[in-house]
Amino acid sequence: MSGHGAPTVNVDGSGMRVAVVAASWHQEVMGGLLAGAERALAEAGVDRVDVVRVPGSFELPVACARLAKQRYDALVALGVVIRGGTPHFDYVCQAATWGLTQVAVTTGVPVGFGVLTCDDEQQALDRAGLPGSVEDKGHEAATAAIATAAALGGA
């Protein structure tokens, strides 16, 4: 995890089964987020990882809800929404956030929140874990998901 005040998290994810649900919009940013999540899971020893692609961030909650019923220890939701000139940004961000929260709370399956909500593409690139990025939000979301699963007795 990165940023001022971020915790140092080392977790043993061996034996865990994790699904990464990744949106498809903004391929370069999503490639970085997905690579970061996969790297975090490998570093933690998670060897049972399924990747599910959905069209956009709005579709993340329904995919996670279905997957939460399939005996995963944790889920990682990855997406990016970039502000435009209409209220669409606000609706998608609110729906994705609320929906993913509901999945975690109602199922008890931790959901790592890796949905970038940015004003412009540069902000997304800066957080995507790509060469030159200042943050790696895919890595952080995966780490948070498995750390929470471990704290709750997952695997």
C-alpha cells in the first residue's frame, strides 16, 4: 500500500481462492490495475486466481455478487471511471461503490475496491501501477482483500 499513513501489510494468502473482476474500459489503465492485482496475489502465495472481465465499472457489483456465492475467499474489483461533461460519472461511481459495498456486507466475502474515480486520464495513469505511476491501486486492492479475508479466518 502506498501514500502517507498507509499500513504495511504482509499476508499469507496460500490456500485462498480469489476472483479478480476487471472492467474493460480504458485498456491501458486496466492492464496496469490487473497486473498489480495479480502481482500482489502471487506475492502473497495465492495460487487459485480466476480473472473475470466485464464491460465496465457499472457491471462490477453484479459479477461480484454472483462470484461471492461460488466459494471464493476474497474478490478484487477493478475499474476506472473518468469524469466527463455529464452526470454519468456520478451515477456510475455511486452505483459501483454502493453495489460492491452491498456485496461485501451481505455475503461476508471481502471485496478489494480498486475502482479509480478520476477527473482525467492522467490521474488514472498515475494510480494504475504502470511504469511512471506514483501508486499501484490494483496491488493495493488485492492486498486489502486478502488481508481482510485472513483477518476473518479465510482459507
